[in-house]
Amino acid sequence: MSAIMIKEFRLPDLGEGLTESEILSWKVAVGDTVTLNQVIAEVETAKAVVELPSPFAGTVAALHEQAGSVVEVGKPIVSFEVDDAGAPPSAVAGSDEVASSEVASTESPAESAAKREPNLVGYGAVVDKSGRPARRQRMFAGAPGREPVREPVPAVEPVRAVETIAPPAVPSGPAVEHERPRSTPPVRKLARDLGIDLELVEGTGPGGLITRSDVQEFAAGSQAPVSVSETAPAAAPAVGVSAERETRTPIKGVRKFTAAAMVQSAFTAPHVTEFLTIDVTPTMELLTRLKASREFAGYKLTPLTIAAKAVLIALRRNPTLNSRWDEAAQEIVQFNYVNLGIAAATPRGLTVPNIKDADKMTLLELSAALSELTDTARSGKTSPADLMGGTISITNIGVFGIDAGTPILNPGEAAIVALGSVRKAPWVHNDELAVRQVMSLSLSFDHRLVDGEQGSKFLADLGAILSDPATVMTMI
């Protein structure tokens, strides 16, 4: 005999290191019948807008958060009434089952969790013999040794009794005592990189958890990060200033993530920027010929396409720029692949999605990948996976009419190239003054990883390719 159960869906971790997301809109309402994998909400992480699929087929029993709310990972957001006869064989990551004692499973927690199935964000956490999730599972608990308080889910007939199953408490004892004050590993690493003693930082997260924004605010000069309750009065206009003269926008989503990443990069990696102005007339002529060729018919070719391919070729001769400084492990990580990041200006702010294994692509494949990347970014549909794992980046400031700049490194990368605008200018060509198409290249690199000689050789190779594409024959 089947019974109705309440299944609770918690906000999953939608990307490595993300701790919260904003619910932009609900696609369902209480009482709606949903199918498995039906989109139930649209959420905005610090990196992208993501559609959340339903992990269950059933009826929406309750929405625990309103649209516009910023929700921590692991917090319940929606409950479903599910017939246990048609329930999926395993729960989705972030979901808990709350059922009557009459239909409770006889399996032990360890036996139940051992049957792991794919879910929204990979596989569920491994459970040890004690029934406690392994440490790699992200938990949002209160103070160590205490279980976090959760709102009870209303009982729905014919369930006789509803029991809220709280997640295991964070273990106390010697393994945790040295981790005071409370923070996550990425935040502790950020604090080390910035030279900040976490004992001096006030945590505003759940249970006093020190968040990335707390560290960033402290690094910016705040002696004590301000709590949410303290920031409310500050939202009002200054004395003597009318509301019509100011527009205040909450710092969240992509803007918040970008600001934190740029501060981290600027304070962590010693930046060096070099500039090179070149005659790109041969490249522009090549671009015209390619556009007219049958092979590239229907493809969008731009100076960025050729420059991206040139970066990949120059990188083969100068692999040091395709590396990462691993502070925690005290190692230099040399990448044997290239995930090429392209800075994209979107209505939501700056994002840097990357093309995976771009070094293995032909010019035709790279052109298609660039078009897809930019279209997806502008529509706000870039997935978190596309925003992670970049190894080197390009920012095309030339589209805004800018000649040169000093780009800030994307965190975790050793170099970034800025492409200036292509302008007609007087230039000495074949020992005569002529009007040529000229571009400035800017290269910023992490001086811990890249010496001046290595950075200069890479920039010279890049300039040589764009000045005369035929020089590629001498490089490959």
C-alpha cells in the first residue's frame, strides 16, 4: 500500500566553492503537480543563472523561500508530496525525505547512503560506518557540536506524523578545535593569500561562519565587517540628499563575485603589464579572405577569432604562461591543456566563461565555440561549469574603442591578454610612411610564475603572428 510522503529539496551546491544563490523566480506554486526534472525555479549564483529541475514527481507542498531571497547552500527551499510507489530510487543531492513511521525504511543510514546515484551535482556524499557523511560533503551546521535549527515541514494527510531529520552535526574534538574561527577552506586560503589573521575578522555567516565577503571587506580596510542588521540604515540617502538624486543597487550576484575575485587577484598575484603596438594589416586582410571563403560561410569571424588562435599558438612556445600558483600545496601547476577564457560583458556584469581544450581546436571549431560562448553569456545562460577551470584569458577592450589597458588576472591564472581597437594610423611600412591598421596588445602576468623574459617572448610571438600570419609556419 502506497503512502504520501513529504520530500524536502535543499538548495544544492551549483558550482565549486559557491555558498549561496538568489532565487530569481519560482516556476511553480503550492498545489502544482510537477514531473521529474521539470524546471521549478530559476536561481542566480555568483557566477551564472541556473534553472533548477525538480528531483521528484509529485505535488508542491510548500515553498520555503520567496523570489528575491538569497539562500545558503543546504537550506530547504521546497517540499513535495510524493507517492512512495512512484518515488525515484534515490534522493537527489540537497533533498531529505520526511515520512511517517509506518513507511520508514529499515535500512541503516550507511546502507541507504551507500547506494549512491548520480544527482544534480555529481554523486552523493560517501557515508562512513558511523552513518556520518564524509568531510567533503558541504554542510551548513550551527556551532560545532550543535545541530542547526530547521523549520518543520507541515504535515500533509494521510501522513500521521512528520519528523524533521536534521543533518549530522559537525564533529567536535581535536580534528576541529584547531579550525577556530569557523570558515571554509577557500576562505582560509584567501585569508592566507591576503595576509589576514582570521581571529581579527568577524563572521557574518550562519553560526558566526566567516565568509569570503567578510575577508574581502576586512582587506578593503574595514576593521569589523558590518552585519546585515547594521547595513539596513545605511541604505537610506545621506542627510540632505533626496532619493531622486541617488540610485542604490544591492551588491550581489555576478557583480559581488567579480569584485571579490578582482580584489583577491590584485592583492595576491604580483601583476606585471607589458604593451606592444603592432601593424595588423596582414591579419585584417586574412580575415577578409576567410570571410569570403566557402569553408567559413555562415561562421562569425572577427579579429578576436584570429587573436585567440594566435594566443594558443604562442602559448605552445611559452607554456609558463599556462600555469597556476598553488599556494596551499606550495606547487606550480603546469597545465598540459588550454581552457581559454573570454571576458564577456553581460547585463548581469562581467563573466569569463572558457572554451575547454581550445588548444585542440581548428580555426573553424574555435570560431564556432567563440560564437556559442558569447551568445550564451549575453543571454545569461552560462553554466557554472563553463566559468570554472580557465587557464589563460583574453579580454577584448577594443570593441569599446579602447586602445590599451592593464587587465587584472582572472584568479588562478598566470596571464591575461587585452586586445585594443584596430585603428588606421600612420606607420612605417617598407621604409615608407603609410596608413596601416594598427592594434595595441596588453599582457598582464603573475610575476611569481612568469619572468619578464618569458612574458616578453610570449607577447613578441603573439605580435609576430598578428603582424604576419605566415610566421606561424616557423612556430609549428
